[in-house]
Amino acid sequence: MSYEDTAMTQRSAAGARGTEAAPDDGACPACGAGQPGPGTIATVFRHGESWAVVRGIPAAICPACGEEFVDDATAMRLDMMRGQDFADERPAEMMEVPVFDYRPTGGRAS
């Protein structure tokens, strides 16, 4: 089984998922207002109906806009984990996640 190349990243604030490293001058390239600082993020990889969560990923996070940046080595490690279908990894825990069907406002699920 292989996990899709797209991932959804958990964030502490709004902003698009970033995979490039924050610049050396300290200014956030997304908003220019903040200075990304060290933190950790989590991401979810999907394959069909299966999901894998990776947490504790080191990242630089902008306090102003919430944009997240991972360095090249971290991005490569995540790609390797996913590319090997997490075969060399042992889950830290298993979790149960509620699943909801989308319903338009005032509509009913079909």
C-alpha cells in the first residue's frame, strides 16, 4: 500500500502548508510580519480509506500567520517514511477518529 503524495497538516493557526525552510533573514515569506520560530507539527497521509498520522515533526512556525516550514532533511525523511509505507516504523499509538458525511446547509445526507 502506498500513501498519496498529498498530506494535510495540522496547524496552530491559519495558513497554507509549507514545505520550504524559513529564510535566514527571519521574516516570514508568507506574511512578512512574523518571525518563524521552532515548534512541532503533525501531518496526515491518506491512502484510499487508510490514514497515517505523523506527529512531532520539527518545523518553524510563524506566530503572525501560522505558516509552517520544514527543512529539506525533514521533508525528505517524511517522504522516505511514506514511500516505504511506514514499514520501518512502529506506531506510537492507535487512535479512533469520528467520520462525518458532508451535508449542504439545510440538506440531508444521501
